[in-house]
Amino acid sequence: MVSNTKDLPAGAIDPYALIEALTGRKIERRSMSSDALQGDYDDLVDMKHDSALSSKGPTPDNPPKDLHVGCINPYALAEALIGRKIDRCSLSSARIISDVLQTDYDELFDMKHNSVLFAGLKLNREERKAEEFNDKDMGILNERDLETPDLSRVKKVNDLEKLGMKDISDTEVKMARMQNGKLRLVLYAHSMGKKVSNREVTMSVNELALPFRKQKGQWTPPNSSWRDMYETFYQCAANKRMVPDLDRLRMVTDLDRFHIGRDNCMTKNKFDDPVQGATSNSWLIAAIFSVFWADPSIINRCTRALGHQSGKEEKKRTLAVKFHDKGGQNNAHTGTIEVNYEIPINNSDDQPLYAHSSDGCEIWPSLYEKAFTKWITGGSSDRPDITQTHNGDPIKAMAQINGREPQYFFTEKHPASELVGVVRSCSVNFKTIQPMCAYTYATGDMYRGSNLVANHAYSVLGWTSTGQNLYIIVRNPFGVTEPAGLTSYPGLVDRVEPEFWRPASLLDCGGVLALEVSSFKQFFACIGVAK
């Protein structure tokens, strides 16, 4: 392999420049021996095929009706409520999220527990899918509703009934343990006090995450303001002294040349992978990332000014995005939507409340979310209500972005060999070249933590093999991989490094997981592609 572009023959294409143009990312131009690139072919994995071999692959299933996939990013919601950043790599983050959202961590990610992360949705247990509440079904809690009785006077179990616990003998037990001659019980005491849930939320949660507006007029989330994202970056850089010469920075017309990393310092790596914010539109963010991952050139990351500078007054920059009519909910006529740079910014930490890039510096993910919202709501306002993207269909959303046709494959109707075959047929060198998404069931005993979340959309990034095991690579739009030791699942690899799956070097690996194909079939309800 050529280790220096000076060694290229006359008229030859620079392979580094070509890869950077195709992926939209910088790569390190280090020399690599040809030996390191040889012997890298996979052995055929011995899988049981339950269907006849076909050159066309499995037949797609009929599209679902009234799909309501969506789960709120718990990290983003908790940060928005407390106005502080949470260390997402620390085990203490689980305790903070649990306390802020008033729900045990192991009960946050399954709809059967009525978690606030699924606010506005109810569980259809028979079909294991979500259905919508309307605004009349939702309740708003105030401080008095959340008050709890004084338990310091409890001396006997019967005293709990005096404080409001009804039918204590029939109360459900979550945990029972004997220790040192004492019985330690954890009881569900919903009759003694209320907490936020999928049906009852505080006003702050309602305005942050739900589309049920109690007050008409322009929507602005609590403790936030609509601000120009471009100018906000400059201001943050000045306040945090990340750039010693602000005037020199202002002379640079392309802000994308500077990248502010997670440690509040300038970094060389550029990871603009979209991350979900404080509403439940995982279906949309997963779809945007899937299209971007499969073919970055489809995503418009270029901005332009409206008109030209007149004196000292600069016209506002805009982003133009074309979306395609695919029918059903969350849809509109095919058209190009133009939006300015204003997005909701948290007043406490100056960070975007909703979709943003994983490095916290790129602008386009926020603007794509805003443009899609403006498109489906049909309004002319440049401050659309982003919570209107509350739930939806991730596979159709990919087609709405790239203009192709959505194809659905329900996992209960196809053997594992067919499911991984669909991924492989849409991939080159282990990476998808056709955008793919998958979504989970609304409930199941396996959804115990944010690595695997019920009623949630994931981007499908590719596949890999290790020995006789085939894995499907997915990404959680939360952009977070749980701290080691918090949860574990059979057939899941929760740390995907380039040594395991080479395309991992192209993205921020936060939230990237590998599922053995039989486990994928168990956890996911459907996988789909837009091609």
C-alpha cells in the first residue's frame, strides 16, 4: 500500500482523499504494511438455513400500521431537568438518573413498568407494542401530588395502612431478603404517593418531552431559549477560554475546522454522529444516522447565507433539506425545507436540548431534526415544536430522508440466518451501504438497562463474525454505552472496538453494540432497509 501520496503514479487517485470524500471524515495517513491487510477474509460460518437459497433474498413483509416507536434519552432528560452535565461513564450516573426520574434504574427501560421514558405511550401487552395516549389521558403533577407521608412513625406493618397503603397483604413485593435475622422487603407503594410515569408527568417534563401543549402559542422548553447555534459556539469558546485568540477564530469562515471534544479541549478527531436529546424521537435520530452512516453524501451538511452581507449586518445562515412523501403519520408532501440556525439551548449549560453531534460541535444533526419537525407539522415558523416528533417509524423515516422505498422484515417471521443475510446483502466490508434500522419490542424480561431498551429504535451499522458466531452491529441513538458492570446480556458485546469490527474506527463508539444473531432475533421486533 502507498504510504505517501508523493509515491503515487502520475494521474492516480489519492486513496486517502477518496476515502475522506466518501465518508466525510478525516483519516490518519499512517503507513501500513501490506502484510497487515492480507489474510483478512472470513471463514464461512456454519449456520442452519431454514429456507431455500434465493438470489433475491427474503421477501419483505407488509409495512406495519400505526407504529409508535420512541423512548426518551434518560441522560438528556435528566440533564435538562437539573441543568447539569452527567458523567455518562460513571456508575453513579445510574443513581442520578434513577433519582431525578423517580424510577428504579432497572425499571426505566421496559414499558410494563410505566416508565416516564415512555411518557405519552401505553403498552398493548398482547401485541407487545406501544399505543398513543391523547392529551385528555395525560395528567400533570404538581408538588403536592408528589408529597410522601412521614414514615418515621411507622412501628408495625399495620401502621402503613394508616398512612395510605391499601390492602397491604396483597401488595406486590419487588424484593425480599433475609439478613442477620431481619426480613428486608421492597414493596410497591403506589397508593401512598405518586411519581412521574408514562401517564402522569410534571409540567417541566411535559414541556420538554411531550407534544401535549397546555398553553397555546410559540413553544419554548423550560429553562431554555432559542439561540443561533453558530454564535453560541463562539460565545462558549470565549467563556471557557478554549480558544486563546477569539478574533483569529472569527476570521475562519468554516467553523467545522475546529472541533471541541468531550474534555472541553480542541481535538483532531471529528465525530459528528447524531445523538438523541430530551424527547422520545429515537426513531428519527436513528434514521438520520443510518442514512448518514450508509452514504454521508446524501446528508446535506452545507449551510448558506440568506442574501449577502450588507455593511456590518450579516444575513442569517440556513440549511436546506429535502424530504420525501411516504404516506401515513409523521409525513407531508415531498419538498425542500429551509431552516435557520436557531435551536433550543439549555440556559444552565449552554448545550442543545435535543439532537446534537456526539462531539458537541457539529450543527447539522440539530438542524436536520428541526427541519423534519417543520416539514411534518406544515408550519412556517422557524421555531417548530420538536416534541411533535414524539414517536414514529424509523424505517419509513430513512426513506423519507433518502427518497428510497422502505422494506420491513419482522424477526418472528424470519430465521436468524435470513436476518443476518439481509444485513450482509446491504453491506460492503462489514459496513452497511444501504441505510438500515431496527426496533425492539415494547416489553420483555430482557430489557433491564439502557444497552437494550424496549420500544426503541437502533441504527444497524453492519455485521461481523468471530469464530462460528455472526454478530449484527447496532447503535443506540442515546450515544451512550453503559458503564462496565451495570448490566450484562447473553449474546451481546457492549464494547465494539476496531479490532472486533474494523468500521468502528470511523465513528464515536458510544452506544455501539454487537448482538449475536440469535439474540438479535429475541430482542428486536423488526429490521428494515430503505433502498
